[in-house]
Amino acid sequence: MPPGYEVIFGGRAKVMAETMQNFLTALGLSFLFMYMVLAAQFESLLHPITIMLALPLSLPFALLSLILLDD
């Protein structure tokens, strides 16, 4: 493209970008609030981190056990 021109997304692409930005903001705030609640509950700053890191690992194994033990 010649100098002085730029590409600006509009319409659905612009709405999708705004939606993604809002989603990431909400996701970050949810992790922050979850950490704050766990820190208050366990009265520790380290235990909530270990719990939050262990949760994503438990989901695939829980699904795997449901699949293997299905009658």
C-alpha cells in the first residue's frame, strides 16, 4: 500500500475485537476475585495459587475417569 494508507477493521471484526477485549478483562478479574476469596478462606497467600494451578489438571482426568467407568 502507498504511504499514508492504513487498514482499519470495522463492522463485525471491530465488534469481535471489542468482545475479546471485554472477555479477557472479565477473565482476569475472575481470577483475581477467586484468588482473593481463596486467600481469605485459607488465610494464606500461597495455598490459593497451588489450588488454582491444580484445577485445570483435574478436569481432563475427571472426564477420562467418567469415560472409562461408563456402563
